[in-house]
Amino acid sequence: MLCFSIKNIITKINEEFDSKIDILINNAGIGAGGDIESCDLETWEKVHKVDLDSVFFGCKFSLPLMRKSGNGSIINISSISGIVAGHNMAAYNSAKAGVRHLSKSVALHCARSSDLVRCNSIHPAFTKTDILNDLINLDPSADIEGKLVRQIPIKRLGQPIDVAYAALFLASDESSFITGTEIILDGGLSAQ
């Protein structure tokens, strides 16, 4: 189902627009799963379909149109959890780590086939999105937001604009020599 949905979107872009894609941002994610023992197979597969398979299909089906742009940029939104794992997010950690390495593989594939398509990933830490707000609001008395902020050396949560500015840079000509790398947006969390 997911495969056909993404393929249909790319086909529609090909038919209705200039038959090319300059920038692709793969930004899908659900944070579920629990630890390795509590995560059931259905949850594991769902998290991987949304968080990793969607990136695979987005890259796979968009590359022919990106080649036509002459200077395409693929930006895959991963997570700091794809670099620094947590004990209670086995499926999410695995899927987001997969996005990190898939991005590198796509970058090398494009470079070796002389495509002018770059591929990079962005790895934000705790960012004020609806997903994080839902987690924080589960138990307001638990001060979940405060616990998260205390883990970040610069003592604040990320904002969606922080991720947007990183994506804007990777989409721009100013990053034309950057491919196969990641931008870590974690307020110093992974430096500890």
C-alpha cells in the first residue's frame, strides 16, 4: 500500500509538473514500540513501515525525476535516536538508524552514478511537535518536559524551525559539496 501511494505521488508529479524534482524531504515518523521485550511484531513492522520504508520508497521512486533537475537534494529526517539509542524505543531506534545509513547508501549510489543528486539526513533531539506534546501531556504531574530539557546541555527543547533551517541549508546551493552526512540537532545531547 505505502509503496503504491508514494509511487502514485511521484507519477502525478511527473505528469502534472515539469517532470523533475529538485528537493525531496522524507519526513515521516511515529514513535512507538517500547523496549525489545515489550515490542510486539505488529508494532515493530508498523514503525519500520512508516519511519524507514517510506524513506526507501521516497528515494527510490523520486531519483529518476531528481536526475532531471541537474542538482537535486534528498533530505531524510531521522532522529538523534538513530545515533544514540534509548532502552525503551527499540523499533524507533532501529528504524531511525536505518534512515541514517540508507541516506549514506543513496548518497554513494548517486555519486558513483554521476548523478548531481545529494542525500543527507537530519537528526533532531526532542523537538516541540505534536508527537512530543502528546507524550508530555500523558501525565502533566510527571514533568516529562522538564526531564527532557535537563538532558540537553543548552537547556531547551528543539523547535520545528530549527529542523526547517537545517533542511533549508541542505536544500540550497550553499551545501552543494555535502552528501552522505548528517546534521545533528540535539543541543549538545550526543556530545556528553
